[in-house]
Amino acid sequence: MRLDVKVKQEHTEIVAAVAWSPDCQLFSCGDDKVICKWGPDGEKLGANITTITNFITSLAWFPSTGKQAPDSFAISCTDGTFRFIARSGREEKKVSGHEGAVILIKWSHDGAAILTAGEDGDVKIWSKSGNLRSCLASIGQSVFCACWGPDDDQVIIANGKTLMIKTVQANKKNLQWNAHDGIVLCVDWNVANGNVISGGEDCTYKVWDSFGRQLYSSRPMEHVVTSISWSPNGECFAVGSYNILRLCDKTGWTHCRERVQSGSIMNIAWTSDGTQFACAGGNNSVVFAQVVDRKFEWKNTEVILLEPRKIRVQDVANETLEDLEFSRDRVVEIGLGFDYLVVTTTSQCFVYSLSNLNTPIIFDIKAPPHFIHLCRRHFLTLDQISGLCIISFEGRILCSPKFPGMRSEYITRDMVSLSADTMVVVDSTDAKIVQIIDSSTGRVLNKLTHGCEVASVSLNQHCLGIQERLLVFVDRNRDFFIATLYSNNATNNISTMKLHAHVESFAFNDETNVLVGLADGRLTFWYHPDVAFVDRELLPSTSVSSDATEFGRGAQILSYTGNRITLRKMDGSVLFTASKPDIPLLYELTRANKWDEATRLCRHQKNSCLWATLASMSLGRKQLETAEIALAELNEVTKVEYVQYIRSIPSEEGRQAELALFRRLPEEAERILLQAATPPLVYRAIKMNLNIFRWGRALDLAIKYKTHMDTVLGYRQKYLSDFQREESNAKFLQYFKQVNFDWNEILANEESELEEESKRSGAGGGAGRGGRFSEGRK
């Protein structure tokens, strides 16, 4: 990325502050005591708005919190007052706030409160009408910078060389740490990612997390860092110094550095869509900087934002090049993937098919989106007015998902994931909850509650059915979990399993279920991660890892398309690595139900990881013959014998139940047997519970269906005698007194049930004998 910079001079003295209105008009004020209005292209709009009798130190527009745009802003002055000014320039109210100059004024994100700081060392909070609520801090020296926290319940304040986080509620703990070797001059706290940036007289800028831990520190610059500001989406930030303007990634490395004739950059303000920002210059100038040269890649296609209204689409494979121009508005956001290109401007959305860029689908939007997510069937946008919105590639709005307590301004790109049938989003009010939503209707299907705050989520894109939808997520401890979203159990509980610890970054492949992650200096591939819910003992066999020290600490996985993985190092350089080509081929064969070809592929490759992946796939798809071959190649003797037993079961319901039991789902296995076609397989359900020592459940089934009570009591007595124990369960003691049983009769009933099951399934009898039904005989 780079900056397209314009420098304008209309003020006659130092420009002290700039701020964007919600409709993208820039207001600037300076020591000439006038307030000017500018268009987004850097052209001055009309005459000066108004003239103030005192010097202005800061300017802040009322935040846009609803569908109606605000029409007033606040300024702070050197006479110790702050004032509310209407868009027309009329002064609506004047409030005396501090002894000496009011250095800064900030609105809270919800517009309910105002933060001011002054030369008297006080930091105060006011109501939106200008009534004093509290004096948050008195530090005894001038406060040069302060900022609201993401939830408006904390404020970060610069106190000399230190930064301190003060809570608005008095009973909460405060935090303070040494930040710079010189006085801290500027600070900003981002809503989207929760990180803090600061700059000071030591000529450096630094990135911190919300606990005061340093994430990045720049090399000393030529001059003092005078201003710093986050982009609203948290993906980058701008740093201002004397005649220097930097655009930096959220991790700290620099995208570009521009020399501008502006003097010291006194203030930086971003537009709400994050596409451009303006700066207040010390030499009476106003600087407009547009973010351009953004690059997007998907397979052989590369898209570059050349100018604010022009993008270039290049197909490297076909050597084609095409420029797309947008004459009406500037480009805000671009989404590329799954053979589609989605471009949004400030007022319109363009949907292109990569096979035909000449006839896009165009429709109007209410507000420019913060980000775009694409999947195979549709795409998702998030904006200030509509919130989350799922749109088909034909331009039809499918739904606008809502759930209780949803606050779209706190939802970031990493907190949302979209697939063909499902959308997941981390609850903005409680980050421990992940909402699971039907992407076609917007209806909340379920929710996953985790024990720790969830930081990032992702859904698999390769799926043969809704039952195969997988969710992976990383929590605040950087622990990596996998969950299967759709289960057939009656409780509708979501099963989760921990895959790894200290995972820095991860991504699903766009064509398969292969999952890749960076953790502990190694790059790990999980070739079939849903094996965790089929046979978790095979999970280590289906994963491989390689040394990743070449990528360095803090590297991020940008994408995983086809066999290519794109990573970005901490210094901003982009590296590529590749995965093995045989895994996608195996997925392609199993997707087409070519199990014999898949077996031949594994035999040719002679790779145990490939065999384990095939075993997992075949067990999940209930291809028992292929599973038996793959497990035999892995020398899993006991599992081969169990699969052979499952294949010998005469009824389809019985086989399905045993496979559910193999996946450690006894309740699911029992439900399958009891919901079988008339009559239900009660005896098999009872015997299954006996085999896994769920004695109480077996007795309950016998009582409920009034059958095979003697079988339950007989096997219970044999179990107790084998272990030389006495019966202590009151329920069993009661029925031992009431029911007499005979082993010959029990075995005869077992043979009868097997014969009946075989006849019903058309197997002709005899199948399944000598298996689990015969266990426990004397």
C-alpha cells in the first residue's frame, strides 16, 4: 500500500486540528481562529464556517450512532472552555472546563460522554450536554493526549513518559507502565483490535496490547512523533512527524513513508470507511492522504487499487489485463475469491464474475462496508447502518443477521466467518459466545459457549453436506480448538476439541478441509481435522509439521488457496510455501466416491499420513471396506477387527449405531437403534449399553419397553461375580428379588433377536453372530 497525498493551504496560521463529519466532509481549524470545510477530494467548500474568538486546540465531531447523521461538533479552546458548534457554524453552548487551555476533547464511541484534558493536569468526563460527571485523574502536569477505550469504560492517559489506563468505574483496577524515553505526545486505542499505539519525544512509535505489553517498537525517526491515529478497521495506522507521514500495518511495520511539505503533523483524522485520512500541518497546510496500491490475490488473479477510482485486474495465467474505472465515487473495499470480484464504493456495490468483467451487477448500498467476506454462494458485508448483511452474487440481499446485544461497531474481520450454509460471529457483548446463524435466513441456529474469550474464527469451505461443517477458533490464550456445528444428538450440544496451543495464525484451504497453522515455530498441517470427531486417536497420524523459523516470530497466514500458502513476516515481507499435491487429489477422488482409485493412490504414495487421512474419510463417509484396508495398512489391528464386526451386523441401523459408538457417541448410537423402523432394535440398544457398562441405562430401557429384563440382570450378576463384588444398587436389588432368569433362556432370546434382525434386513440370518451379542457367554 502507498499514499496518494495532496497538500492544501487555506489557513494563515498553524492548523491545530482536523475532523471528518459522517458524510465525509472535513472540518479544519487553526491559530487563525477560523473553521474551514473541505470536500473529500481536497477542495474547499464555500466560505469559512465560522470564526472563534479564542485559539482552538482540538475538534471532534459527534459520532454517528444511528441512521440519522449528526450535525454538530465540539471544539476545545485555550481560554479553558469547550464549545458545541452546529454544522452551520452557530455556537450552541459554551462550557468552562479547565484552568488554562483545554488541550483535547474526545467523544465516547457511543456519543454518551465527552473526555477533556487540560494544562491544569485534570482529565474530566462530561455528559453529552456539557454537565460534569467526574474528574477522572489529576496528574499535576499538562496532559497532552488521552483516548477512550474500546468499550468506553476505560481511558488511556499520557503522564510524562508513562501511559496509564484509568477505569471510569472507581472500583476497578488501574494500569500504568513506562512507555517511552521521552514525553508521550500522542496515543490512540483501537476499537476493532483492542491495541494501543503511542508516539513521543524519543522519536519512536510503539504498539501495545490492552495490558501494556509491547508488541512493536520502531527505530528512532528523524524527528519527534507528533501525531498518531488508527484506521477504523484496525488494519493499519498513520504516524505523523516533521514533514514525514507513515502508513503502518497493525503489527507495526511500515507500508510506505511519504515526505510532505506540511511542517509538523499536529493531528490525524481518518474517514469512517478507512480509505483516506487528513492531517493538520504546522505550516498552515491541510494534508489529504488516500490509501492506494492495495493488492488482492486469488489463484492466478491479482487486483490492484491504482487510484481512488481505478482498479486493475490481471490474470497471470492468461496474461490478460483490464482496468476498471469508477467515475461516481472512490473505491472503499474489495473482495476477491471463488471466481468473483466484489468492489464497493461509498454508495454502490459492483459484483464481477472473473470470467466476464464487462457486465457487473450493480446495486446501491446504504453505507460503505468495513470489510467483505466471500464464500462459494454469496458474500457478507458489515457497515455502520445495515450491520451484517449477506448478499448473493446476483445482488439480492438474502438476510441481515441479528441477535440480542449485537453491536456491529465492535465486530471485526476475524470475528466473522461465512460458508455456503452457515455464518458464525463472535458475540460482541460476550466474547465467550459464538453465534451460529443460517446464512440463508439469518436465523440463529445455535451458540457455542467457550470458557475463554474467542479471538478469531473460521469455517471450512469444502463440505459435502451440512453435517460436515467445521468451525475452528483461537481464544485469548492462543489455544486452538475445533468444533463440529451440526450434530444429530438430541441435546444439540456442540462438540469441541483442542488441536494445539500457542497458535499464532491459521487458515482453512478454499477447496479442501486441510487446515494449516503456525505454532511454536512450526508450520502444521491437519489433513483431515474432522477426524477429531471420528477417531481422535488418528488425529496425530493425519497431521504433519515442518520447521517455520524462516518465517520468524509473529508471522501471519494471509491465504491458503489450492496448494499455495501466503504468509507475511513481521517486517511486512510476503513469503510463499506449498502443501503436498496428493492430499487435494485424495479429496477429489473421495468427493467423487472413487474409493478404489483413492486406495490405489495411497498404495502408490506409500505414505502413512495419506493412509490415515483415507481411513478418517472412509469412516466419516461410512465406507467400511475402504476403512478396513486403510486401517490394516496402519497396523491398527483392533480397529480392523471392530470394522469387520460392524460390517457383519445385518441391519443398517445396527451398523450406523456401532459407527456412532466408534465416534464415542453412545447417546447417538442408542437414539439410532430406538428410532429404527418398526419395531425398534431394543435388544441391540440394551446389549450395547451392557457392553459399555452403562448398567443403569440398560435397566431403564428394559423397564421402559418391558422386555429383556432377565438379560440385564444376568449380565449384571456375571459382571459382579467375575469381580467378586456384591450388588449395592438399590434398583438392581429390587429387580433381583422380583425377576428370575435362566442363561439358556437368555441365550435363546439372543439368537431369536439376531434371526429376527437378519430377516428384517433381508440378510437371511446368521450375520452378526459371534460378535458383540455373544460377549459375556460362559
